[in-house]
Amino acid sequence: MTGISANELKTKGVLAIQTALEQQTEAIISVRGKDRFVVMNLTHYQYLRECELTAALVESNEDMAAGRYVKESAEEHLARLERME
């Protein structure tokens, strides 16, 4: 994964990000020599979000099929949440 230092980002601005993302889909921004942030283009971010939502849907469907759910009214749900605290 391509790296960008905070100093490079400070001096080159968005151009540093654009240059890094021409080579790969993600770039790490380091601050004082430590990796701190990841930047990516919006298309790649949206793809990752879609993957995350698809995985959540698969997990929910598996829970439903296995009977790992509770059927209750909104009031019952709130009361159950209060008891959990």
C-alpha cells in the first residue's frame, strides 16, 4: 500500500493523495513515522460499504434461519433493553 507522510500531505495537499491513488486503491497517511489514516477514492469506499452491508445481510439471514431472533412489540423491546442495562 502506498504511503504518504503528513509532511508530504501538508506541502503537496490533495495532489499527494491523487498521485498515491493512481498506483493503488488505498494509501496510508503516516504522522511522525506512524501509520495513522487510510485514504481511498469514493468509488472504492462505496464498494467496501456495499460489501459490508451484504455481509450484514447474509449474517442476518443466517440468524433468522437458525432462529436467533426475538419477535416482540416496540414496547417489549424497549423494556428488554432497559433490563439489560
